[in-house]
Amino acid sequence: MEAHPNAKNKATMSKPRPLSQLLPVIFSGRMLIALLMGIIAGMPLLLTGSVLQAWMTLEGVELETIGLFGLVGIPYALKFLWAPLLDRYTPLRLGRRRGWLLLFQLALAASILGLSLLEPARQTSLLALLALLASFFSASQDIVIDAYRRESLADDEQGLGASLYVNGYRLGMLAASAGGLMLADVISFRWVYALMAATAAASTVVTLAAPEPPVADGRPQSLREAVIEPFVEYFRREHALLVLLFIVLYKIGDTMASHMTTPFYLALGFSTGQIGAVVKLFGFWATVAGSLLGGALILRYGIYGSLLGFGVLQAVSTAGFVLLAQVGADLRVLGMVVGFENLTAGMGTAAFVAFIASLTNKKFTATQYALLSSLMAVSRTVLAAPTGYLAQGLGWPWFFTLCTLLAIPGLLLLPCFRPWLQEDPVAEATAAKPSAVG
């Protein structure tokens, strides 16, 4: 079995940075770009989702048709299928990443502008086609931005970069959804979409200002290499299957618990207003704080230490729901449990996304990142699906106890990856086993 493909860079990732070096990294231009690209990526998502649904509803489109429009989001789930093309080819003279990003941003702006010119009730089929195209260009933009972030940041900067990107993504979604719906009270939806199209076009300024990341040696020279080699290279690695299993298991307990929290709060007797204020508003800012704190701590303690520490904290925070189930509708306890759970979830996500980034070979960044990030969705969708049945059958205290215990398998797998997540810098520099693929 082969060593990690980025073994030569592991000393950088595993050696914690002293406190004196943290602030220059946190306030660097590359972190600002990560934040801005997150905002750019988050904006289009709900323009083909809830905002479009609101417009169609007000235009009198049938509810069944509105429901079917959920299918326009399919490109986000299938983006790994065309990711190899983005690793293989370099359009324009801006470079492989910025060239593709500029093309997708212009195409996205054009498709959103096209939506602004339609009448949803009379041109439903054309509306669906343009919404599908907007989703395709948005998903493609996500592929390139993920690859850009991986290739432009050092390994130990991936956690902070990911936390800034995720928070920027949330801000972009908030601006498009809440901002778009509020604007629709003042101007028509057509003008809302025209304004969003102009914003998407303006995002090209960030792309043009950002430096092109360095190209890794041995990048694919043919389409066959771009499609086949990312899989071959990955599965030649030591513990390849265990890593995939870890990706599924690391946040499964936290994800399953979060999936059922709203019914849980209502069952305890909290009002929707209390849930909105404490869980949604206070919880949102706790998640933001957690992801930023997690990103900074990863710089200080490395990915392995952060995954272990944040994973334990996630399990402890999930156990807080067991306490809440016993106490009942106590608003103070709810605030403490929600705040701690969202804080640790944000920290865990930052470390987890940094781990995913560290797995990608920079020769196939777009393809491998798209594949691994798609696998992250398994615990969020498929494995979270039976949580309602489990909560009904076990009762709330035992359900959340089970979710807490489900954190253990992922944490037990983590030491298997310690050799390449936390190598000795001196020994690694002289004795790292090179990858046969590059």
C-alpha cells in the first residue's frame, strides 16, 4: 500500500504553529478569498429553491409542480461526474481554476438573468430548464472553489479556510433567501433575480483578483487519466476503505441527533417562538463561533488533535440532549445545550472538512474532493432517515443516548490515521515513503 499522496507536506500539517504565527494567517489575503468565495458559492443555492418556490406560489403555479422543482437540485448530488473534466482541461489564460471559475460565474449570471425574464405560470417548462442550468453552473462553481481552496492553502490552514468558507456560504444563502424575499416586498421577483444576476456577475472581480494556485506535478494529461487515476490512486493507499468508513461515521451521532431536534423541542413543550429565538438565532451564531474557533485551534494543534478533541466534545454535547429530556421545558437549560451543541458542531465540521481536504491528491483535487464530499452526505441523508422510527421506538432519552454512543466507532478509527496526520517532522523529512503515482 502507498503512503499518503501529500506525504512531503505532512510536516507542515502536523507541526502546530506557535501563537505568534496565528494572527498573520487568520488575517491573510488568502483567508479573505476563502470567505468571499464562500459567499459567492452560497448565494445561488436558494435562488433555485425556496426563493423560486415563493415566486411560483405567488404566481399561482400548482403545488404539485412546485414540489417537482426540487429535482432541479440534482446537479449538486452528481457533481463528481464531470469533476474530472475540470482537473484535465484548462480554459482561457487565467489558469485551470480561475479559468473554469470565470466561465461558470458568467454562465450562472446569464442563467439567473434568464429566470428574471420569464413568467412562472405561463413558461413553467422553460423556467425548470433554466433553474436546472443555474443549479448545474452553481454546482460546477462549487467544485472549482473547493479545489481552489485545497490547492491555495497549506494543509494546516485547511480548517480555518473551511470555517471561513462555510460561514461565507451561510451568509450568501442568507443574503439570497432572506434578502431576496424582503426585496420582493418592495420590487418584483423579476427585478430580484435581475439584481442577483448582477451580483453573480460582479463576483468575477474576486476570481480575477485571486492568484492562481500552483499546478501539481503529474496532473492528468488525458481524459482517461482524469477519470480513472483519481480512483486508482486513492484505493492504492493504506487504510483507503477505513478512511471512507471514518468519513461516514465521524459525525453520524451528531447528525442523527440534530435531525430530530425540532420535533424533540416541540414534544418537550417549547413554543415555536422559543425555538426560533434560541435554536435558530442563538444557535446560528454559536455555530459560526464554533467553526471560527475550530479553524484557529486546528492551526495551533493540527488536524489529528483537533479531530480527536472536537469529536469527544461533539459526543458530550449530544449527551446534553439526554439531560434536557430529563429536565423538560427549561429555557435556560435549552440555551446551554443548544449553545454547546452548535459550538462543538461548528468546531467538528471545521476539522472534518480540513481532513477531507488533506485526503485529496493535488493532481486530482476537483475529482477526489467532489467524491469525498458526496460521501459526507451519506450520514446526513441515508443514515439519518430512520431517526424518526428510532426516536419513536426508544423514547427521547435513549435515542439521544444511542446518538452519543455512535460517536465512539469513528473516534476508535481515528488512531489508524495518526501516522500520516501527525508525523514527526524530522523523521518525515528524511524517510517519507513516496507515492508511486507522484
